[in-house]
Amino acid sequence: MGLVKPLKPVPLSADQVAHVRAMVFHEDASVLGLNKPAGLSSQGGRGQVVTLDEMLWAFAKPGKARPRLIHRLDRDTSGVILAARTQPAASFLGKAMMARKITKTYLALVAPGVPGVPVPPSGRITDALRRVETAREARMQVCAADHVDAEPAETQYRTLAANEGAALLEVSPRTGRMHQIRVHLASIQRPIAGDAWYGGALVIGGLPAPRLMLHASALTFPHPEGGRMTLRAPLPRDFADLLSGLGLAEPETTAEPSHPELRP
């Protein structure tokens, strides 16, 4: 059974079709796993910009609806993103997302810490967040838990590698607030490199940060056909090159999914 079909398909150029097909590193009857590049909006692009969600028309069969994204990544965040190919799969995964049965893991490149600020190498951040609207944009702020607009938020992190110039963190958000990782890391004085919105350095360890240095490295989820699956997206070249220039080891990852253990 196909998904609910939009009013009309989005026309794509041959280059756009090739581009989105090249992002796919896992495909089965129920889901697509894609490695989204930085600079591409997941949904809601401005003006004439084609979003990843719209580019999924490249996978629609004649007369059928396209796959749909199950979650989003910020435009400048790279990494694994999951799409459902059928309505049953979309419903199943949507319920799993609401029940917090989907686990996301990110890699973040940050400054090693501000002198005098107690920043442990690993920990859990539980500061509540609130959305702040302006005329042109929306941002998130840490706030008191009893604030009228407070949204509970939890982020776990651990340091994988560090030196005097930079640190590589593995981060797992337990809730899904907008910009959660970015705001929470900034709240412990470790904003993500390249994140000008939340105080991140544009130069780290003497090297320029080409963009927001946040990568969605893995996603573990209950598969619609049974069992659990983990999809892992390798680091893009800009992230890997900056790590190398900073003298930090790249974590071992693989683009191969772990196969689901099917129910008996």
C-alpha cells in the first residue's frame, strides 16, 4: 500500500535524481537509509530550493506515491536519515519514534573546554529548552524547568578523542527538541565548531570549520519486518579532513547496516 500522495510530484532534473540515489546506502522493501550531505534541507526549504523530502520522488514508481522521511536533520547536519517506503512502514516507524524506540547517535566536533569551567568528559544534560521566535527565525534557549514554555530535554555525551585544540564527542539525544544537541553542548561551554548561532568557533585548532560540525553517525530502530536494525553513515570528507588536520582519530564506522533479527 502506498503512502498518501501529494497533489502533484515535484519535477527533478537528472542531476538531482542521480544525487539523491547516490545518498542511499541501505534499501529494502520497507525503508531507505540515506547519508544526507550538509547544506541540503530535509524539509521546508525556502524559495525554489528542492528539499530531500521532495527529492524522494526519484524513488516513486509510476502512479505511486514517494517514500516519506521519518525524521529530520538540520540543513547543515550531515548523516543518516530514514525514509519509509510504504504507508504501513511509515505508521509503524512513526509510532516507534513517538514511543522513543528509535536511538540516534551523533558525532560533534567541539573546543576542548573553557578553562575554569567544570566540563566532565562524559555526562547527561537535562536542562529544559524553550523555543524563541523572532521575525525571521526560531531558536532554542535553555530555561528553567518551570517556565511556561519549557520542554523537557535530555542529551547524553561522551568524549571519544581530545587534544589541546579540539575534542570529538559522541552524542545521543534522548528527546527530539529542535537544535537540542547544539543548545545543550553550548550550555556546558562546548558549542559545536562552525555553529555561529550558538557560539561555536569558526576556527578550531587553527583550522577553519567549513560548516556546523555535527554528523548523524548511526540510527537504531525497530524494523517494520521485525527485529531491530542499525544504520551507520560514514563521515563526509569535510569532517574527516578536519579531524585529520586536528590530529584526532576518526572513529571506526561502517556504512553497512546490521541485519534485523526477524521475529520467529
